[in-house]
Amino acid sequence: MGKLGFSPKRLGKRRKDAGLLILKRLVGGPVYPRDLRKELGVSRNTVSYHLVRLARYGLVKKLKDNRYSFVNYVDSEEAVTEVIKKWKSIWFRYPTYSEVAAETGIPLDDVKVLVHKTKDKTGWFIPNEAIIKSATEKLGEVLVCAVRIRDLGLSRLREDFSYDEDSEIVEVAKTFLRRHPGMLPRLMEDGDNVASWPFETLRYLRENYKPKDRNEPTLHIVRP
């Protein structure tokens, strides 16, 4: 018999029971460690021990706000926030309600609530058709330019295609070439038009985008 009348065997069983209680509580939803201690009436060391152990076995995870959750838990607010920020940084506009719902798998009615709830974090506003059209054109031009940079190099790009009034397109295209190569289209042999777009890219372009005519005119020298 150990100190205070507890046997080592019984103490081990209590620790195991605490671990099961913590896991069961996390399956019900995310919670802060301090609230676990209060709800289950266990010590700080016990909660810390089991959270580390459960995380090591891939059963629980720590969220950005320092709560812990069961590994399959999806933080809806976090998911919506990440999708909105991704659309703004990559696709040059904010997504519609339907687009957020499609990306996150969250029901549309819930998305509408969450989008407005997280507006302070994202700056979201619903895009109108003019904004969508402008963003689509910019994305298409950036992706086509990225392919031309890859295939021709910057010097040939400037010789063969006119980007004098769209220097921003060239700079952004360099970034896309490094970070999002899977989004780039396949061009025709002459490099003027698109032969095909990746399926995933078409989801965001909404159409089989045709790039602007940027061919540099051939100079004809007239000899006297």
C-alpha cells in the first residue's frame, strides 16, 4: 500500500481514467486546459500529461487559440477565415458565400453567419460581377505570363510580348511561377493562346480564359 492509502496499481488506474475522460471531453468539442481542470476536477499536471500523450498518438491537436480538440474537429471560424484570406491573396478578390461553402464543406446558411462574424479579421465584402470579372482577367493574365517567363525567359518575353503598361502582371507572374506552378496553363506552340487550363484553375477562373493579344508588331524597315 502506498502513501495516503493508495496503491500504485490504483493510482495508475485513476491516471488512465483521467486520460479517457479528457479524450471523451475533447470529442465533444474544443476546450482550454484550464477548463478541463475545472470540469473534470483533475490537476494541472494530469491535464498536461494526458494532452501531450494524446497529441503524440495523433488523437488530439492544439488549435491556434491554445484550445485542444479531438483530431477530427474542424474549427469553422478558422476554416472560413483561411479560405477568405487565400482567395484574396491568390485570386485577387474575396469569395462569394457559395465559394466559401464549396471550399470548406460548411452548409451555406452557416457560412453566411461565419463570414460576417469574421469580417473584422478578413475585411471581406461580397464581390459584384465587375470585381469578379476584373479579378478573373488579372488571374488569367498572370498565369499566362508566368508560363511565358518559364518558357522564354524575361528578355524574350519583353521582345515577343507587350507588357509595358502591365509591369505589375510580370512581377506577380514571377511569384506565381515559384509558388503555384500547378495552376499554370498549357499554351499553344506559338505561346499566344491557351491550349488547356488545369481543372483546379478553371474552378477559380469560372471560364476558359483567353489571354489578351500582346504580340509585339514586327518592324518593317523601309530602305530608301
